[in-house]
Amino acid sequence: MTDVTHSEIIETDAGTARVTWHRARAVEARLVLAVSHGAGGGIEARDLQALAAELPAQGVTVALVEQPWRVAGKKLAPPPKTLDVGWRGIWPALTGPGLPVVSGGRSAGARVACRTAGELGAHAVLALSFPLHPPGRPEKSRAAELLGAGVPTLVVQGGNDPFGKPEEFPTGPQASYELVEVPYGDHGFAVPKRAPVDQDQAVRIITDGVLKWTASLA
């Protein structure tokens, strides 16, 4: 069971942000998972909503974070530095419950989480649909952001993500992260109707993978 979900308005140097809390019961809460949206959508994304619905029952409070540009109703995300400013401004509210905070996000939000994890003292990073490179431009790799997080990191990636398929991610000693593949999933984890995996199964792969990983965090 979870406590009543509620939203919190937070002023940052990048503008007004909003956090929607899905709290685990106080006696069971052991982590806060803070996740933000990408550059092309909001917290209504299927993966974010699924995590908010599933994780609180397992002792993980989920904070769905809306960056200031999204709260202001703008259609285009600002530059990465501005996104980082907004995330830094939100962070004190995320640490308010006094629990370890897993910094996360999908797509552009995953990049923010990786870039700021060390300075903010994140317990770990959850990168959903990490945009390893722009579509069709593998030479424009963003692997350095992922590899530079410096904390335990889980990547959840669609098997057909044009921003980087699982097999394109770095391997070897420098690859200090775990990866869960959502077969046939695109950048939004949508799967084709004729795929052997249906949409409900794809979402379950995401939630099960994240639940297993968060349970392993000390």
C-alpha cells in the first residue's frame, strides 16, 4: 500500500518544477527513486507510470519529476546545462525524506541523472532509454556521460531503440553498469503488434528489472 499521492511545486534557478510523489508506507520505505521525463514527453510515459504504480509496494518511494520547461508548457527542452540546473534545484526536496536517492530519468532525463550523480551524492542511477547517440549518428556517442556516473547504474533499453540498441553499448572493464533489454522495444518501449512480446509483457520486463535491481542496492 502507498500513502496518498501528492504533487509539490519547487522553485529552481531554471524556473518552477513539480514533483509528484508516490510514497511507500513510512515503515517500509528504504529508497527514493526520482525519475524525470525526456525531451519529447512528460511523466505520463508508460515506463514512468508503471514504476510509480509498482515500486511503492516494495518499499521504494517514487518521485516523478517535471522539469521547469515542461511545467511552463513549453514544447522544446532547453540545453543540457539548463536541465542540470533544474535537477540540482529539485534535489533538496528529493533528499527530504532522509532516504538514499536513486537519480533517474528517461532519455534526456537519464543523461541529466548521469551527469549530476557524483556532485549530488546520488545512491545510484536508473537510465531508461539512454540516448547513446542521435538516431543514425553512432559517431556522436554519449557513452562518456553514462560511464562517468560513478555510482551503481542500471540501463533499461529497448531492443530496437534508434538512439542506441543494447548491443551498441560499451562492454568491458569500463562498462560499470547493468543492462536490461526490452525485446523489440523502441525509444518509448513500444513493441510492434506482431512481436512475440506484447506491450504488457514489455512493461513487466521494465518493472521486474528495476525491482530486482533496487532490491540489490545496499
